[in-house]
Amino acid sequence: TAANIQLSNGAKDKALEGFTKYLSQYPDGQYVVPASFNAAELLEEKKDMKNAVARYQFVADKAPNKFAERAMLIVARYNYFDLKEYAVAATYYQQLKELKVN
């Protein structure tokens, strides 16, 4: 996609804009998981953790996929350490454990 090209060229703001546009136009599209993950990574880099974690959570909830492990870990840590939502964190840690076993 064009957003991937922007990302590979280092135009991170334009890439984020492209991923966001893709996700709004194609919420059930073929590339929603990688687009969501890339958007999450860019949002995290911008220190926008609330929105980054929402994107990571989407990716984690679509497991199994190649991004699920990192997404689950970030969602679990954020819920545990930042939000103090221990039950939510435990759910994602458990999913991560099950993902690693399989």
C-alpha cells in the first residue's frame, strides 16, 4: 500500500495518515491487521499510548497472526502498569501464554 511505501521512506506522519485512512475505508479489508499494527507502532512512537493500545488490542484480538505476540504483550503491560486493570492484563497474559504454547 501507499502507506507502506511512505513508512519505508521514513515519512512516518504520512504513513500513519495512510494506515488510518485505509482502516477507516476498509474496516474488514485484507490488510487490517498489518495496517493496525503499523499504525499502533507509529502511535506508540509518538507517545500516543491510548490510541496505540487500541490498535494493538485489535491486532491481539485477531490472533493468530504474525503481530499478535508483540500486540498482546504491549496490551497486557499497559493495562497492568499504566491502567492498573489487572483482570484485563491477566486475560492478555493468558492469551500470550497460550499463543506461545501452540
